[in-house]
Amino acid sequence: MPTLAEERISLEKATSIVLNLEREFSADVDRIRFTLAEDWTGDPGVFLRVVLKDESGKTPNLAHVMKRLRERIREEFRAAELEAFPYVNVRTATEQSALRDPLWD
């Protein structure tokens, strides 16, 4: 049975946005995965898991890359009129290799 978030958010639109962002940020981002779920208030959310290329995850690159990426994520989700707030979590490829979290692969 779909969750409230899955009922209110178009999976196809969210997938398209994420694929476009992966292409746009391919120099800095290894991959982006996401989950549609309710946030802590019960509102629908898109929980994005961004794996950065190691070089992009280093200071001073990280602040610049994340500012640009977060702005573009907000712009894309707003333009698509998805009724969900995008939550962004980040780790580097090396961190993911060590943690081996299947949700991030």
C-alpha cells in the first residue's frame, strides 16, 4: 500500500529530476538516490542521498558544490510543482565504500 508521500508525489517526475541532476552535476556527483516518505510532521518529503566524488567532498570544494546542488534541487522540485520538501543527505564515495549502506548504492 502506497504511503501518503507516494500518493501525492509523482515517482516519474521525481525520478526524472534526480536523473537530470545527476547529469548536470556529473563532475561532482557519483550518484543520487531518493526515497518518498513522510517527514517528521507527516508531510510528504523526498529524501535524497547524494554520493559525492571524493574530490568534491573536500574543503573548500564541498561548500561550493553543495550550495549549487541544493539550489538546483529546490528549483527543480519547485518547477515540477511537487508537493514535497526535498531533504538532502550527503557522503563521499569513500565514506559509502566504508559504510556499504545499500540504500545509498
